[in-house]
Amino acid sequence: MFRKLRILGLGLVLFALLLSSCGNYNKIVKSTDYEFKYKKAVEYYEDGEYVKAGTLFQELVNIYRGTSRADKIYYYYAKSMIGQKDYLMAGHYFKTLIKEFPTSEHVEEAQFMSGYCAYLISPKPRLDQAITQEAIDALQLYINLYPFNERVDEANRLIDELQDKLVYKSYLSAKLYFDFDQYKAAVVALNNSLEKYPDSKYREELMYMLLKSKYLLAIRSIQEKQEVRLSSALDEYFTFIDEYPDSKYKKEVDRFYSVTAKMLNYNEEETNIN
């Protein structure tokens, strides 16, 4: 019985403290003493109470606009947004800080964080990758501006990860045309992917799909276009075999060669007769 009363008493004390805390915070929100409000906002931030800190800093952004403390307000507000996992808003304020306060002591960190925030909201490879490219550009600019900073290694690691996502996106986009038997569009997309990312880890598969697309496009073509397309497929075969002589696709592509060469010889003989 005594233990239950003790637990109940402790709960009432905690509830009273919570009410008191909420009451104090509401007073701070309503206060027009902005120096006091700024001090409490920093305290909330340092204590990890990012929602409370962010609410106060959001108001202070406008109050201190044009003052010597404005950049610090932007900085703390952006950091508070990170604490709330609102990376889009955080990135926006880091970029604003860089633009409006280029001599601020926080610019170096803001440059890295603007790229990092974009990295955190970079979508899955199948989706549009504009934000991924934005992250790469911001992180690369950070490396260029601060090549000896301790965060350069991390920035390079993040860029590599983001580049892999772009490579995979390019691979998926090109493969989609191939999978849906749209071989003319596949040839264009596969060539673009190989040109843009020549060191892609999907290079062998991309080159195989390119060769097969050209082969299937050729053998299904109307007579007027067939010879040119067969020749293109044959050239693609030699390019593929030269680069991957022991490819896992060798048996299949050798068949492409055999059929293509036979059809070209037939066409040549027919042309000579005519």
C-alpha cells in the first residue's frame, strides 16, 4: 500500500513539473523580450528539445533579420530542423545562410550540411534524381572550397554513394525499354547510359542488352532498313567480344553473330544477282 502511494506521489510530482514546464515555455513564446527568448531557444536546442527551439528560432529569424546575430539564428534554426528530421527545411536555411551571410563563421559547416541534407532526402533510384544531383553538386563544392577539412573524406564517401544511385537509375531506365521490347528506344537509352557512365559496374550487361537490341531490331526490320541495322549489330558484336571475350553471354552473342553474318551474306548475294 505504501509503495503504491509512493508511486502515485511521484507521478503527481512529475505531472506538476510537466505542467510547470509547459507553462514556462508558453510564457517564453509570448514574451517580447527577444534577448531572453534567444537565450532560451539556445538552451532548448542544447538540451535536445528541437521542437521548442525551432519554434522560437522561427520567430527570431524575422526579428533579428539584418542584425549581426542573424546568421547565428539561421544556423540554429537549420540545426533545430535537423533535430526534427525536417531535412528539406534544414537544407533550405543552410543554403540561405550561405547566400545571405558569405562571411559567417558557419558558412563552411552550412556548405557541407546543405549537401548532407539533400543526401538524406535523396529518393530511391527508380524516382527522379534531381535532388541527388543537387546533393552531389553541394558536396563537391564543399570539397573544392575546403579541400583540407576533416569532413572531406565523408563528403567523398557520400558522393560515391550518390553517384552509384545515379548509375543504377540510368541502368534501370535503359533496361526498362529493353524489358518492354522497345528496342529502338533501348538502343538510344543504352548508348546514353554507357556514354555517361563508361565505368558503370553494369557495363557488361548494358553492352549485352545493346547488342541484343540491335540484333533483334535488325532481324525484325523491313528490307530497306535491314542491311544497315545488321551491319550495326555486327559491329556491336565485335565491340562486345573485344571487351568481354569470356563473357557469360558469349554463347548467346555468338549465335547473334552467326545469324547476322549469314543474313548479311544472303543479302549481299541477292544484291549481286540483281
